[in-house]
Amino acid sequence: MLTPVLLSGGVGSRLWPVSRESHPKQFQPLAGELSMLQETLKRTTGLDEFSPVVVCNEEHRFMVAEQLRQVDLKASALILEPVGRNTAPAVALAALYAVEHDPEALLLVLPADHVIQDVEAFVAAVGKAVPMAQQGHLMTFGVVPSSAETGYGYIKCGDSLGEGLFGLERFEEKPDAATAAAYLDSGSYLWNSGMFLLGAAAYLEELGAHAPEILSCCQDAMKGANRDMDFVRPEPAIFDGCPSDSIDYAVMENTDRGGVVSLDCGWSDVGAWSALWDVADRDDEGNASRGDVILDNCKDSYFYSDSRLVAATGVDGLVVVETADAVLVADRDKVQDVKRIVNTLKAQERPEVSLHRRVYRPWGSYESLVTADRFQVKRIIVDPGERLSLQMHHHRAEHWIVVSGTAEVTCEDRIFMLGEDESTYIPLGNKHRLANPGRIPLELIEVQSGTYLGEDDIVRFDDQYGRNS
């Protein structure tokens, strides 16, 4: 049986402004109704597999758990990286966890932010790779190239090991256009998908042989791991010292046990907005759109509307992406350069690089509607059965007006209920808590007033999610 291992640590900066550090692309419904993480989970349900292991950022733990709950799937573990150290350590953490429960575990390693249009072809390719992995091969999935793509790495296939199966000769970095064309013409190269099928024990052996410091750090970090329900937290101080390296560089380029399974399944790593245009349904003029979009005389363009109407006329080959607090306009052939915009935002320390106007929290979400001098208006949604921390503020008071649902309010030593169209006032300095005891989401409007309205003006006294700040 397989253990799917979902790697959910990426930021997806080339898909800004939709993908941001606090809510990156794998948690977004960019290519369908479900998020990319949920789509990745769903495509593993056709396999004979154990519950998945998800390796993700500590900050995203409750978001991952909630997205699994929404599709009625339960992970055997959520391994929380205190810092990102690339894919070789991430897979090592999952492998160390897996061999504790099954020394012969096979890991199906999948980035959580890819698109696969032909799931049946993907499942068939996994079936081909399983016997090879059981024999000790470390299998990687090479995608049959449809064009001379310069945005992907390539795999040079070696001797045939069976139908659609090859030895692994070498990896190649992203090529220039002429080299990519030569790769395509040769018929010996496949796109590097970043997906793997390998024995957990075999991977750890090869990691120890070729990157022993990574293995040692991961072993020590997992020995000192804190385990809380489904959350597995490797020891932060140890894992922080782990070298950062990809599984390609650390293991696959050095091992003599590598193999390749050919995959033709409508795959994309969705590394830029142009990739979403590639996989989307398009109109007769070659336009793809999502959300509230009206087009007139436009060609070969991609439009994304998140919060308002986007209208365009007479444009060709553009990408236009609208969110509540930012709009991106780019040439469709130059969207890889969006990362430069993100770097500029970071240099200017602008919040748009990391936060959406709607911010997700373990208990639900909040959205800033109006921000001005000495006051702020927020829309708050608390999920059924959830509650915020018991807290107080030094610099602001708050008014709460319930729009829908039922609120349980704690204010100092009082606990009381509020229904729709009812309100209350939380004075500055009072300990307070908001909870949703009902079965539907609680929605309310919060009006903050005071000399300082930053999110860091929170003193927590009790928090069921283990947050200190």
C-alpha cells in the first residue's frame, strides 16, 4: 500500500496577487472548485493507499486540517516544518515517520500545487512504478513534453526497463529555447515533474549515503518531535540547522537506483499565470476567465476577478488578475517576471506581499473593510464550534454587531449570548472572547476604535490552538 506524501510548503510568488505567503496557491481554487491541495488529495483516493502525510509550514497547520475536513479526508500526520528547508529534508521527515509504522512503506511524493487533468493516466503510471519501487528503485515521474518548454527542468532517460519505464541517466536544468527544442527532437527527454514513488527505507539509505548531514539532522529533529493529535512538530532548533537542498540534487542526481516512469496526463506545475491559461477552458478568441468578467474584442488573454467586475476591450495576450487590494496586469509571455514585483513589495515591506485583505485563522477568517485614522471596520467569520482566544487589547476598544448566527461572548466575568442584529461593546483593557456555539458560521461586523489598531496589540491568556502571540 502507498502512503501519499503531500509537500505543501511553497509560496507560489509568481501567482501573486492571489498567492501570498499567508495563503499560498495550494490553498486556492485556481483550476477548479476545490483548492489545489484538495484536488491533489482527491486524485490519490483512486489508489490502494494509507491515509496521507502532509508536510507543511507551521503557520498553515489549521488551514491544511480544515481543507482536509472539507473533503472528508483525514491525514495520518501533519508534519509541521518550523522553517522551509527544501524537498530533500521534507521527504526525509515523512520517510522517518512512515518507517515507524511500516518498515516497507512506499511513499508517493506529490507537490500539493500541481494540476493533473487525466487522473486515470496518472493512476496507471503510479501502478507501473509500484513494482519498481518495491524492488528498491527510486522512481521519478517524467512528463511527456508537449512543447520545447524553457520553464521546466528535464530528465534524460536511460535504458528501457519496460513499457514506459526507464533508467535515470541525469537531470537537466531549465534550458534555453534551442536546447529545449533539441531535447524535444531527441525523444529521450521528459519534463521533470517533481513527483516521486520510492520506498521510505530506500530513500533514507540513499540520503544517508549522499547527504548524511541532512539525514542526521532530520533523524534528530524527529526524535525530539512534539506530537499533538495529528500534528508532528520536529524539534525546531535542530531542524533549523538542517542543510537546504532539493531531492533532485541531494539524492536523485547521485543515486544508482533511480528510475523514470513516463507520464502523459495533462500535467502542469502551475508555476505562473500563463500555465493557468494553458490548462483552462478558453473561448473562441482564446480567452480564459474566472469570476465576474466582461470581454469585448479581446484575444488570447487570461482574466481573474476575485471581488469586483473586471472589464476589458481590445487587448491581446494579457494577464489581468484582480483581488480586493491589488491588481496585476502583465504580458502573458512575461508573467515569470511577477516575482520581481513580489521582491519589490518585500523591499518596501508592504503587507500585500504576505497578507490578503481576508486573513485566515484557525477559527475562521477576518476581512478588513475600512481602515482610517483611529478606527477600523472588519467582517469576522467564526466557524461552527470554534472560538477565539481569551484576550485583551491595550490600545483599542471594539463594538461587535452580529449579522448571522449566534455569538457566545465573554467580557471580563460575564458570559452571554448574542443573536442576529444584536450588538455589544468591549471596553479597552477588558478580557474578552468570541465563540460560535452554533452549527452555522457566525458572521459579525467589528468596529475597532483607539490609538493603535495593529494585530500585534493582542495579549492572549488562553488559546485552544496553542498560540502565544
